[in-house]
Amino acid sequence: MTLFEACAYVGRENQTGTRANILVIEDHVDTGIWLGRALQDQDFAVRWERRPEHALLALGEDPRPDAVLLDLLMPGLHGSFIYERIRENQALTDTPILVVTAMADEDLPVWNDPRVRFLTKPVSRQAILESLDTLLQA
């Protein structure tokens, strides 16, 4: 997979059998590719954006994400800013968000939002998949 392929839909976009469209917002290449492959292996359509400003644009494009995996510590825009933009968007107010971050637990933002879960890196593939499934079923 090339970097160009990884920064767009990398699999199963709008195809029969796709479980959900997932937008991954992660600035580290290795982590983004790892997350994309882990989700693809479970029949998710994955769009990965490395740059937060590109992710903001992607939020308004079709297909809209059924869930977002969000890193908080990124160059430029903090993940909290992206979270706020997601919640301000009428079409995305109920979109589940799985925050996967390297921030220490005591530094995590406090969002009273039942559609958000936090996982701290390093995190297992299984923990991500289970958390995502829980959010999508809620």
C-alpha cells in the first residue's frame, strides 16, 4: 500500500458486506496504516487522514463516517478542536468517536458524551475492535 492509497479510502467503500465507514484521523504513518489494515480485516471501509485540516473536509464528504477514530495530539489542530467540529455538525452529532491517543489518562479532555470512548496508546487491535463495535451498537 502506498502512502497515497492510505490517505484515501483504502478498502470496501460502499460495497455490499461493509460493516461501516470509519474515518481514521491519525498523523503517524505506521499507526494509520496499522489501524486501517486492522479495520479492513474486519470488513470496515476505512478513510485515513493524516492532516487534521483534511479530516475536517472529509467529515463533510460522502460517504459520511459511521464512526471516527481520533488521535488528539497532532500537528496543527488538536483533536479536541476536531471533536467540537464533529459535534457542531448536524449530520454528525450522534457519530461515535473512538479516541486513540498517547495522552496520559489525567490529561484527557472531559467530554460528557456517551458516544465517545478513550483508549490510550499503545493499544491492542482487539481493544480497538471491541470498543468500536460497542460504540456502533449503542
